[in-house]
Amino acid sequence: MSTSLTGHWYFGWNIVAAATLITMLTVGMRMGIGPFFLPMAEDLAMSRSMLGGIVAIGMLCYGLGMPLAGHLAGTHGTRFVLMLGTVIVVVSIIWTVNARHPFTFLLAFGVLMSLGFSFVSPVALTPIIARWFTRRRGMALFFLSTGSMAGIAILTPALTWSIQSVGWQNTLLGFCVLFVTLIIPLTFLVMRDQAPEHTDLPQHKEHADKQHSDTVELPTPQYELSWREAIRTRPFWQIAIGLFACGYSMNLLGTQGVPMLVDHGFDPITASYGIGLIGLVAIPSTLILGRLSDILQRKNLLAAIYLIRGIGFVALLLVATVWELYVVAAIGGVVWAGSIALSSAILADVYGIRLVGLLYGWTYLGHQVGAMISSWLGGWGYEYFGTHWVAFGSTAAILIIAAMVSAQLPKRGFVQARLATCVPKR
């Protein structure tokens, strides 16, 4: 394995590629609940609010598994966590397609499958990428967002087509086969926790000084905080609030986006294409945002993403024609990705790579709490009030609040001064 950046391929990019593909499958499925929602509710004779409640509990379980996944990745390694998650996902899918009672469906689909996916989620993959990259950490982490968006763009219409062709049970089983076929070889052939000493930094100091003067600052010494001290500092909670809004918005769209558009007169295929277009546009957008995240202040980029995304949720409710849907989806796709990658990169900037996995897991729990609330509210709000404005309108408001909070994050380069004022007195 070569660690030189001059004339040799850096192995860390192989890890990024594998992690991106894994993320495409896992996040794509978690965000692809929309095509399953109405067929599952009809087949299992569940109301929208009941199935929405099961999905909401699943989102919470997904979040609860995140800190555990981050901890296990740090203590037992990435391979262990990915393989454990794969086994749980396989068992849960087999159980789900055979479950007929709401309670057993809750245990299989809501609890066990969500726990399994949390072990093969970006939380398990972020620490290994942060460990392998310093100079291009922002860009590398943004590729995980690219995988998430590719999952939405590819899996949402693919799952819709498959469900209409062979039913939701066979679609889940087909996904299971694809999942195992890809995850196992990627885990054992590519994932390596031990990074080279200099990561992706040029080994010649003169070269390093020249490049870093034009791109990103060299890492500065970090306070040796414990994770308990870190979660009592202001930047941790600012990130957590933003990720709450991110989960609230993303999973509302993933769960209720297709049903909402169908209720507004669009056919299921057109609705799935509209949601898929958001992910499709987000793929090249994440590459641009990833490059910008290594140049501009990450907090400002994060705030802009939340603000524009909030406006987009209002616009999505107002679309009346196919071309309006596609225009709004395309604009929304530009800022749909990036909030998770930026949040994890900011955590690494502030607290260092030693704590990033565990802290990311805890902040991502807030992401899933938001996902749980919006997944339930989307179904209940429509059944009780007869409108999607309750769920989608509240999403817009929460995203705007997240934009204002994110704008107050510490600037890169002023981390030490800010943390000094935030660390609790011993």
C-alpha cells in the first residue's frame, strides 16, 4: 500500500468508495420507506398512523443503535461492526416478510432491522474515513453523502418498480441478497482500520507547507476532553440541533414524500421520480460542496443548506404540475446532501478524531429522534387534519431554526478559544 500522494494511488480512497457504496444501500433503504408505505399498510390492514408509528419507533431504534455502533467501531474495529450489522439485517428481513401481526412486524421491521442498519450506517464508517484523511477530510466525508443521495436517486424508483412488479415482500428479499453480496467482500477486502502515520498529508514538509497555505489549515492540538465533557459543550448541542432538523426533514420526505405527492394528484411512478430526482441532483452537488467544505467556513455552508432546504419543503407542498415538481426537486437536490458530512467534519475539527465516532453517534441519535417524530406526524397529521401542511410546514420552520443555530458554530481556526469558554469547570 502506498501512502505517497505523488504518483501513487492513496488506499484511503478505496475505503471511501466502499463506504459510499455501503451507504448507498443502507441509507437508500432507510430513506426508501415511501414506496413501501402504502402497499405495506394495505397488505397488513394497518392505518397510516399505526404504520407511521411503527416506522417512527424504527427511526428511534436506528438512532439508539448509533452510539453503540460508534463505540464498537472504536473498540472492535469497523469489520466487526459491519458484519454484525449484516447478520442482523438478514435475520430481520426474513422475519419481516413473514410477519403478519402488527406487534411482530414492529419487532422485525421497526426494531431489529433498524438496529441492524445502524451498525452498517455512516456512523460506523465515519471514524475510519476521519482516521485515513486529514487534508481532504471534508471531501472524503462528503462522499458518504453522495452515497446517501445515490441511494435515494436509484433505490426510490427501483423499489417502486419492484414493488409494483413482484410485491413488497419479494422486493425486500431481493434487496437482502444484493446487500449480502456486496457488503461481505467490501468489508474484508477493503476496510482497514490502521491508517498510515501521515494519512493523506504530503510526506515532504516543503510540499505540505505550500499546499496547506492554499487550502486548509494544519491540524492544531486539541483539548483532551472526555466524551462526557464534550457533550456538555456548546458546539456539540449546536450540531445535535442541526442533525435533529436534518433527520426530521429527510425522513419525513423519505416516509411521506411519495404518499403526499400521490394525495396531491401525482401517480406513484411520477412521485417516486420526483423524490428520486432530489437524490440524483444531490450526487454532483455533494462533490462541489465537499470541495467547498475544505475551503470555506463549514458552519456557513451548513447554515445555508438548512435554510434553502426549509424553503424547499414549502415549495414542494405547492407544486401542482409535473414540471413544477421536477424543478423544485432539482433545486432542492442541490442542498439536500451535505449536512451530515459537514456535521461530522465539524465534530472532527472541534474535538479531534479520537472522539468523532462516539460523538457522531450521540448527535445522530438526535437525527433519529427528529426522524421518529416526523415519521409519525406525517401519517397522524394527515389522518387527523386532512392536510400535509402540519408535518411539512413544521419541517420548514425547524430547518430555519437549525440554520440560525448552525451559523453560531465556532469558526475553523478559532476552535481552541471557543472551547475554552465552553468546557465546564472541573
